[in-house]
Amino acid sequence: MDTEFYVEIVLLGILHWALAVMVLRDLASRERVLGGRKAPWVVLIVFVSFAGSVLYLLCHPRAFFGNEEE
């Protein structure tokens, strides 16, 4: 395995954790979330890597509709 492969893995890891921190902060600050419980979202965001963060953003009501609340 060459150095480029390791650099890509490190950069993807940094991207994942930066995005995870952003969405976990947002999740902590919200009163209501899709599904009604925050714990499954935390598990999904942290353990299902990049896909969990992206899925949370897609389910976030303000992602597509501005500042409207549910």
C-alpha cells in the first residue's frame, strides 16, 4: 500500500469526524428529531461512519426548507 492510500484514509477520517461533530452539536441543541428519540441518531452518526451523518442531514427539516420547524 502506498502513501497516497493512507493520506486518503486519514482525510476521509477527518472529514467524517468533523461532520459528525457538527451534526452531534445540532442534534444536542434540538428539542425534536425525526423518530422522537436522539439515542438512535447518536449511534447511527458515530458508528455508521459517513453515511450516518449524511442521513441525519437529509432528515433534518431545515436542510431543504430553510428555518421552518416541524
